[in-house]
Amino acid sequence: MKNFVLLLCLPLLALASVPSFHEGVKIQADGTDIDVGLIAEPFMVDWDGDGVTDLLVGQFAPGKISFYKNIGTNQVPEFTFSNYLQADGSDISLSAG
Ligand SMILES: [Ca+2]
């Protein structure tokens, strides 16, 4: 039975295409490249519920989460820095480790 499964998988692997990647682009907000330092953690989500996908970016130090509101469209996004995410009136700050 194992040989049968292997025979089915081999043709599928032969049909798999090699992935291709586009050159990376720098994302801008307010006309400048977004730079939150080392180990950025971007996440796309409609944070404010207006139907347009925004950008959240976590940063390593001091561990804040930046909210970049998409003032463009989902097809042609344009970001502006809005604020750091807060809880109880204070910026959320997550330490590493
Ligand atoms: Ca939004």
C-alpha cells in the first residue's frame, strides 16, 4: 500500500511549479519609508472597521504596536501613521522574552 501512495505522489511532485517572487518594496506612511527598527512584525487587518485593510506593525523595542490607517483603497493602499495601540489609555508595550 505504501508503494501505491508513493507512486501517486511522485507525479504530483513533478507537476509542482517553482515559486517565483517579486522584488521587495518598501511600504511608506505619510510619504516616508516605515521603519520600526529591528524585527518588525507586520499584520494586515481592517482595524477600524471601515472596510479598508490597515497595517499594524509590532516592533521589537520598545515593543509597541503601530497602527497605520489605510487612507487609500484595498487595491491601492496609502498609509498614514495613526497611533500606537493602547490599553487603558497607555501604549501597549510587550517586552521580548
Ligand atoms: Ca480600516
